[in-house]
Amino acid sequence: MCGIVAYLGENNAIPLLIDGLKRLEYRGYDSAGIAFIDKDKKLATIKRKGKIKNLEKEIKEDMFSNIGIAHTRWATHGEPNDVNAHPHTDCKGEIAVVHNGIIENFRAIKDFLIKKGHKIKTDTDTEVIAHLIEDNYRGDLLNATRMALNIVEGTYGIAVISSKEPDKIIIARNGSPIAIAQNDGNYYAASDASAIIGKSESLYYLKDKEICVMSREGLNITTLDNIPVTPEFQKIEFDLSQIEKGGFPHFMLKEIYEQPEVIMNTIRGRIDVENGDVRLNGLKDYKEWFGKDVNRIIFTACGTSWHASLIAEYLIEKLAGIPVEVEYASEFRYRNPIIDRNTAVFVITQSGETADTLAALREAKKKGANVFGICNVVGSTIARETDAGIYVHAGPEIGVASTKAFTAQIIGALLIALYLGRMRKLGYEEGKTILENLLKLPEQIQTLLKEHDKIEKIADNFRNSKNFLYLGRGLNFPIALEGALKMKEISYIHAEGYPAAEMKHGPIALIDENMPVVFVATKDSIYDKVINNIEEVKARRGKVIAIATEGDEDIRKVADFVVYVPKTIDVLVPILTVIPLQLMAYYLAVYNGCNVDQPRNLAKSVTVE
Ligand code: M6R
């Protein structure tokens, strides 16, 4: 949610900043802008509404500077236009700020600044930071920024430059991620590692209330209270090829096709097929507690990660016999969740930066819970703040619609369910069977992906549909929800997911010949009941697309279209059934001319509450 890049060094900052912004564009694409110190040591600012390509058109070939800051915006305060685009400047145009986060007390600060004679030009919360720095400037940019940040309330990752001190960038963080890197006299800062890859091998994520001065003398990091910080740089775990499209037209499609490999990466070094068991080093300090004391688990997450949590609930209850509850992270702290010392709280998150999930995590910790993470981004805020957990190793996910991270989250949840199960009621044979079948999944997904032509043709029949209904039962219910979410977010077609049997309690009223209904109807213990639900839809002339188990010829008699998934055991079914739904949403988005990787109004990591 908003991307920041900053550079100071030997090279021309301008192309470097634009390149960094392009890699961060998935975080927001309402507007983009840069600020740099020009040849006359003046502050220059260029900003444009819309995508980075609009900004790029304004860049002249002869523009040169070796210091600058840049921003790609996901609008929170003020509509997306040129004026509200970052960077924001002070009254004299000498100080520029880019910001990710929300300044909650900006209205009070704005009134205060206006009374003091400051000229506020935009509707944003961010602009007040530039004026506060101006107001507090007494010949020391670091100190003025510190004083400004002591006044603001809310979240921020910021970068500041000024023509008054043209060889310095001030970077600070509270709640919004900022990574810092250095290499041979070149210094970089960015909202995430993808903008830094290829420039340096390691990075340091600033911690909350830390502030960093980048200058030609190097990096100087302190806390806002001026206590020196010695940064521990960590190796960047992925390379450039992982954040490029690799021949695919969209990141989303590439990421869908990466799922077989992702599964192997999530389980690597963690499974012991012979003993039907798993090793989770990330949880080892709590092994005894999980084995003996835990009597209730709460999962909390948002969006797709919340759907993965619903699957985790099913898996843990089935394999380990521990009661599980699933909460929307955005609701968690607004009620009074009951947590005792035998309750384990798990958060699931791809980005590790989702503000609602982070707030839920902190609330759970405040109540004394041990909190564990199932997280993708290494070193992210949530990964750091949880007591322990596992990384899912899906690699960088650039498409705003989550696909491969979801699969990895389900695998992560399954590993945890097996881990807990084997300490409790799950027998060795059952564990072994699950693991043996798990190892077959990558190849089964490859087979399924070969059906892409067929799925594309099915999608073609529904180009003009305005609504979709997704129905499933048991483990396929969260998949129905996920299928509907994918359809909504990338193709802008209204879609709802329901447990199949709930249809008769309301949604059935929507069904007529114009309503496509996707049934996730694999062969399991409730298959016959789902077939009854399909009949109910057919009786009302709805169009049925069934995701079924290979070899199920009967379903052809009731469904208009069938996509088969390979046979597997029940607990692994959702990993296969979600794939045709991801592809169907993808193809419809392409048919409808939607921006698949950067759907309107969305951002990859939602770092505001
Ligand atoms: O990074 P997180 O997993 O915490 O993100 C949670 C949701 O914002 C995310 O899953 C969102 O719903 C995606 N756009 C779904 O495709």
C-alpha cells in the first residue's frame, strides 16, 4: 500500500527511482512522483496521476541527480490526482516528503499549521509532515524531522530530502515497512525488497520509531529518542528473475503456474514420510506446550489468508482434534476475544504487513497469548512480532490477487495440523498416507494446468455475465469463497460464495437462466448432497459449471460444463479445486480488458486499517 523508493550515491537517481517504482507499482497505482536535487541544488518535483508510465513521460533525458525520493500511491486521503500525488512539499518548496501510512491527527495539525501561516495545497494527510519539518527546521534536517514525527500520530514510512541539506535523505518508520540497503557508496531505501534486488545482497528493515540518515558518509540509524542503533543486515532471499514475468503475459498467470514448485518449497526439509510426521523448526520452542497444554486455537487473517484460515480450521480439527475458531483480523480487537494461557493464536499473512492482522496480533499478545505466524515475506513486521511460526516460501507474489501464496498457506496449515495431530491423536499410517499423497500434488497440478484451454473456453461462455455464484461444502466451501473473491477482484464481476446447502436459504432467489453457478463438487462423503443442490439450480435454469473429480461421469448429466481435477485424498482436495477457479477469474478478467495484476482500487499489502 503505497511504495517508496529513495536513492543516494554515484549514479543518476532518476532512472533508478523510476525502475524501483515500477517494481513497487503493485503496492498502489493511483499516482506516482519523484523529487530530486537538481543541478542548481534546488528541489525538483515531478508527479502525475495514474500509473508510473504517466510519470515517466515527464522525465527528460538530460535530467540528472544523484539523490532523490519517489512514491507510487494508493490513495487514502484525497482523490487520486496530480496535486495529491506524492512527494509533498513545504511552503517554500525546499523540503519534499514521500509517505506510506496514515497520519491520524492530520486535521488538528493542519489547523495548527494554517493558523501559523502555512499554505496547505493538497487534501492529503501527508503534506502536514513537510510543513511540520519546515516549522521545526533550525539548520538540522534530522532534528526537524524528529520533532515533526514526535507530533504526528499514526503510521508512517517516510523519506525526506531538502535543498537546504542536499546530500542527505532522512528515512523513518512507524508501522509501515522500510528496507535499507547499501553497496559501495550507493544507498537505497524502499518499501520492500523487490525495489532493491540486484543493487545489494542484504538489507535492514527499519524498526518502528527508528530514523536513518543516509549521506555520503554512510548510514546513521538511531531511535526517535536518539539512541544509536546497530543494524543487523539480512541476506535478500530471492533474485531478479523471481520478480519478472518470465514470458507470461501477467504475474498472476505466472504465479498460478508456479504452484507445483511452491508446494515443494513449502514442504522442503519439513516432512518425514517414513514416520508420517513433520519437522517444524519454527515451532520447536513450543513443541511441548502444543503437545500437552493447547486446548483451543484461534486463527485470524484477512481476505485470501482468511480463506486459508478456514481450511486450517478444518484440517486441525480433523487431524489434531483441537477446537479452532477463525476470526476476521479487522474484527478481532473490536470485541473481547477470550484468550487464556492454553489458547494459541495463529495469524496467516502473505505480506506480513497487513495492518488489520498486525493489530489483531498485538491485541492477542496484549491478552497474554502466544502468537504464531504463517507468513510468506521473510523479515516482515508480522514475522518479527509473532512469538514463532513458519514461513511458507512461496517466493515474491507480485499479482495483487493472491494465488500461489494461498496454496502455500494451505500447505503450511496442513503441516501444522499434521505436527499437532502426530503429537495427539493422529496415527503414523494416516500421517504417512497424507504425506505420500502430498508429494503427488505438484505433478497433479501440472496435469490440471494442461486443461487451461478448456477453462478458457468455459470462461468465454460467460463474458457477458454480471454475477456468479460459487458453492461448495466442507473443505470446498472456503474454496467457493476464494473463487468468488478472485472473480470480484480482478474481473469486477459480482460474485458470492456460499456453503452449497445455504443456497436454499436465500441465494436461490437469484437463480435464473442468466446466473452461472460454480459448484465445487468433488467426490467425497457429501457429494450426493451437492448433486441435489445442482439439481435445484438446474430446475431453475441456472448454468452450472462443476469442478469435479476425474472419472466422475455422472456429473455430466447435471452440469453444463465440467472441469476435472485429479483424484486425491480429502484433505488435499482444496489445493486442486482452487486452480480452475483462479484460471477462470484470470481469463474473464483478460476478456473484459481488466488490469489483471493491478486491479482498480486494490493494493497488494493493505497497510492501513
Ligand atoms: O498479505 P495478507 O495475506 O495479509 O493480505 C490479506 C489480504 O489483503 C489479501 O489476501 C487480499 O484479499 C488479496 N487481494 C486477495 O487476493
